[in-house]
Amino acid sequence: MNAASAEPHPTGFAGTTRAAPEAPPRQEPPGNGPWTYGRWLTIIALVFAAHVALLFVFGGRKQIVPRAVTNVPTLRLADDSSELLALNDPTLFVLPHQKDFASAIWLQTAALKQPSFRWTEPPRWLPLSADELGLAFNQFMQTNHFAGFELQLKPPLKLSAPGLPVEPALAQNSTLRVEGELAQRQLPSPINLTNWLYANVIAPSKVQVLVDAAGNVISTVLLPPDSGFTAADQYEKADQRALELARAMRFTPSSRLTVGRMIFNWHTVPPPATNTPTALP
């Protein structure tokens, strides 16, 4: 019989056995499990932080000062030892030296100045006599005669005429004046205007016209008088005659329509007297 599977009965009876209960599974403490990546990274971060903190706490902040060199062996040559060291020079008898026999000659030789290829010839001035200065000019002036001229210190006066034509105060006949862009186009033939038999002055008749490219008048408009004084002198028959003459006029051809004004200045002639007064006795 297996000793592990049979135990004496607690009542003390011999020959009776009972199976022992199984032991529960062993549970490991939570800290003894395998380490994860997070735990490793945390430990590494803590160690690095502690290392940096120790460097800041115990790190030296003093500037490093080099120590003075003391008790160091030095080498110094004895007196008159330079000549002995010069014998060890392999070029002592090959190259020229200041203390050899030929130094007294080549050290005293004057250095030759090398010629330069960039040179200019010094200036050589031409001889000039003071008596000959202006001789050629004097000969030219003696052989050439020029016409004399008078210096005009004051500029001549410039007479100017007024731009607008000055018409006589009392015209002897009726006249026509064209204004605006239409003044640039001429009339092929002159127009003779008749005088009016009227006892008073007649105000000018102003007509605005539109002329086509061929020169024909296609529109006429009688313009009103400029003021009330002019309106009192208006004569209806004269205005109608001005409209008729304006429609019948022909101008020189042009490339476009032209607008202008035609002003008829009427001349009046007093009518003849019908009744002669009788002479008083």
C-alpha cells in the first residue's frame, strides 16, 4: 500500500483506510510573474532619470585649471657646442655657408636689378616758342574778312492781331456766320442775303443744323433768343427765311455727320416815307 494514499483512521480502528484529499494548486505571488515590455520601459526610464539627477547633483561646476609645470627635466646645450653640432650637417661643404671661404665674395656682390617688360617711354615735350602763339590765327584773320553785324541786345517787338474777326458796328448788308464743327466745312458757292425793309433793328436768327457726310442739311432747329431784350427784336418773317435758307444749303462732303450753328445777321433798310408833311405858311 502506498503510504501517501492511506492514513490511519482518526477513530483508531485498524484495517479501515480512507483516501487523502488532494492539495490545492500552488499559486505564485503576483510579483513573480514574467515582466512585460511596459514594466521594462518603466524601470529603464527610472534608472535614466536617477542617473541624470545624480549627474546634476554631484557633477563638478568648477572650471578646469591646468596645473603649473614644476620639477620637469630640461635640456640645455653647453657653451661652444654649436660648432660641433654644425659638423653633423651633411650639406656643410656642399651648399654655400656664411662662414666658409667663399662667403666674403658672394655676400658682397651687388644684386642686379632685373629689367621689367612693362615700361613706358618718358615724355619728350616738343619745343614751343612763346612768340609763335596765335600766329596761325592772326594770319587767318588778316586774310579773311567777315561782314560786320550789330548785336541785338533787345529782341524785336512781336505784333499780334486779335484772333476773332472784328466786324463793323453797322454792317451795310446781311451776313451769315457758321460756328461749331460745321465751320470746318465750306460752302461751295457764296450766299447773297437780302436786306429787310423794316423800321427797326432785327435780332440775329440762330439756326442749329445737322449735315450728313454728303453735305446735305438733314435737320434744322430755330434756337430761342439769348435774353428778353433780343426776343423783343425778333422778326418772324426773318426767322422763317433763315430756316428756308438753312435747309437749301449744301456743304463740302465729309466722313461723318457734323453739327453746327448758322447765325443770320440781318440788315434793315428804313421804308420810304408815304406821307410828306405840308409846309407851314
